[in-house]
Amino acid sequence: MNLQQFRFVQEAVRQRLNLTEAARSLHTSQPGVSKAILELEQELGIDIFARHGKRLKQVTEPGEQVLACIDRILCEVQNLKQLGEQ
């Protein structure tokens, strides 16, 4: 579990579950984003996203809870960066 995976999940949601657009926004590859999200889901033991084939269709109910945690964690990371700059 790492911050990069969290950013990928967050950006996938921001880009309306379009991993190609999420990857473009994050300046990385779509397969890398997909793999990182799958690895996070495996590590957590839950599906963050419901899929149809390889496409993301929606955020699952447990995924909503994970997303809320990710948002808090990334907000706190930003707060720590700001503290370091002061």
C-alpha cells in the first residue's frame, strides 16, 4: 500500500473511472495505473471498483469508504508538506 496507489484511485474517480484519462493526468501509463489499483484491491481484500470486463463501471460501497480514507490521507500528506515549507 502506498501513496501512489492512493493517487491513482483518487484520479480514476476524478476522471469518471476512465483509466486512460487518469494515466494521462498523472503522466504515467494506463497499464501501470490499472495494475497499481488491482494490487491495492488485492492487498485490502476488497473491490474498490465494480468492473465490466476490464472497464471500471462504478465505485463499490466498500470502495466509497476506501476513497474517503484515501482523501483524508492525501489531505494530511499535503498538510505535512506545507508544514515542512514553513
